[in-house]
Amino acid sequence: MVLLREHFVYLQTIGLWTPVTWPSDSWKLRAYRLYTASLITATYWFGITESISLFTIVNSIEDFSDSCFMLLTTIVVCVKVDMVLSKKTEIIALIDALEAYPHKPMNADEERIQAKFNARIRLISCIYGGFGEISVWVMTISVFFQEIPYGDLPYKAWLPYDYSNFAMYWSTFYLQLLAVIFVASVDCAFDTTLIGLIILICAQFNILRARLERAVDEFETGELKFQEDISNVVKICENRIVDCVKYHRAIFKYTINYLYRWIIFVQYSASTIIICISIFMLSQVPLLSTKALFFLLYFMCMLIQIFTLCAVAGQATIECENVLTGIYNTKWYILTNRAKSYLVLMMVRTLRPVVFMSGYVIVLSLDAFSNLLKRSYSAYTMLQQNSRK
């Protein structure tokens, strides 16, 4: 796979993408599966022990918020892990389809369009992934400056064993930190891959517009040059526009909404709660403390995560609608009636543009991001009122 190669290498590094070239009976594959199982077990262990602590250790709204904000992220990541492992075949099929006709660039102009969007994917992934990874390491290191008493863990958890002795305590302590680092890595890898796939859809609509413009321009040029063989020029033009209509349908067919609708719903819902809890926890700690830095970085990560997802999803919808503008900007009026009817079919389909939804409820866009912030603030206000009682 050429598209999103760096993203799949990232997934491979964290144990979620088995290299397809390894033989099924190789020792490397067995070792890799053991590595994957170990990391996933640590993550599920972290999530389960935190979940139980909500019912056994939490005694106040502050304790509940402190336990809940990392637990929600862990639950979302567990769903993402299951998504990657269970939908690997479908994801590979999607990438293979985007690398084949009609999605593959067919000339230098289309290759430039694809290269522009590939560069955009790398830039967003580097900024988003880099900030996420740096933040989790800073948050992990800040744990050692929070003056946590011996016997307390960085994150509240109920454990079925006694960890009071030195070896068990520090083993559990570092295992929690390892689980958090893995959770953050999965979050970054999954989200940048999802964002990359959405941007690839944007590239497809731009390539389609370029093909339409070229088909109409070639019809005009051919009509002027080969007036004695106009019927052949018309036939070639109509065939190319038919190819564009089929390409347009193929883009809609391979949009990734059916793969990611429910994980987007889980992510969007959890982000609403996490953002308000992060603000609430920030208001409960001294401004210049390491705890404040911890919650501030976490809040910023969540904000950037959901903003980026809403922004690129909204852009995909805009790029789809821009196909209409692209058709109007061509010299469509010089085409035959049959060719015009093909364009009408494409325009009618574009009236129901590509949208990325959170479940079947919320269409991802910048408006959805604004609404999320409003709901988060409302939830934060409610937490503040309850904490004062």
C-alpha cells in the first residue's frame, strides 16, 4: 500500500497491524501476536480496574471526575482497537480500491492533486500526532512531580491483589503508565489514519473535477479540429463523461462512513464529557501545579482531536458539493443533450453530498464542534453546581 503508508507503519509499531508479508508460521508473526496481546491486555486491565474503582473507591464528585476522564478515553480506545483488528480486511480493500482505476491518478495534473492532498495529510498527521505523543510523555513525566504518596497509584483503580509491597506497587505503578502511553498511541494512530482517509476522499472529488473539465475542454478542441469526424468526437466525449459519472458513483460507494460511523459516535460522545470534566478538574487544582499542566494538556488534546475530525469531515462535504460548481464552471452548454443528461445525473446525486455522521444523529462539521463546546460548558456548569452542594 502506497497511500497512508506511514500511518500503517505507525499502527504496526503499536501492535495493531500485522505485516501481510510475514508467513503465517514464522516466529516473527508469533512474537508480534504476543506483543499485540500483551499491549491489549494491559489496556483492558487498565480500563476494567478503573471501571470497578468508580463503584468502590469514588466518594465525591471530584473523585468521580478524576476517575472518569481517563476511563472514558480508555473505553474509546478499546473500541478503536477492536475496530482496527476486526475491520482490517475492509480497510485494506478500501485502500486497494483507492490505488486502482478509476480512483488512481491518470495523468500529471491528477498526480499533482493527489500529491497536494498527501502533503496535507502528512502535515496534519505530524502536527496532530506529534502534539499527542509529546503531551502524553509530558503528562507521564509530570506524574513523578505530583508528590503522590507511596501506596497511591497515578490513576484510581481497584485491584484484586495486594500491592502494598515494594515490587508489586512499582510494577503496578509503571504498568498504569505504560497502559496510558499505549492508549495515547492508539488514539493518535487511529485518528490520523481516519483523518487521512477522509482527506483522500477530498482528493478524489478534486480529481473528478479535473477529469470533467478535461473531458469538456477536449470536446471543444476536438469539435474545432475534426469537424469532418464530429460523430467520433461526440462519442469519445460522451464515453469520458460516462466514465466520470461512474467514477462519481464509485467515490460515494467507497466513502468510509459505513466503517467508522459508530466509532465516531463513541468518540464524539466521550469527547463531550471529557472536555467538560477536564475544565472542571482544571478549576479544582492550583493554576501553576503539575496537576494543572496534566489536565490542561489533556483538555487541549481532546479539543484538537474532535476539532480536526469535524473540520476535515466538513471539508469532505464541501468538496463533494463543489462538484456542482465545477460542472457549472465548464462549458457544459456546448455538449450534446445526451452528455448534458449525464451531467444532470451527477448533479442530482451531489444534492445528497457525502457526510460523516456520529452514529445516525450528528453530522460532523464545524457547527457540530461548536455545539459540542456548548454542551460541554453546560455539563461543566452542572458539575460546578453539584460540587458546591
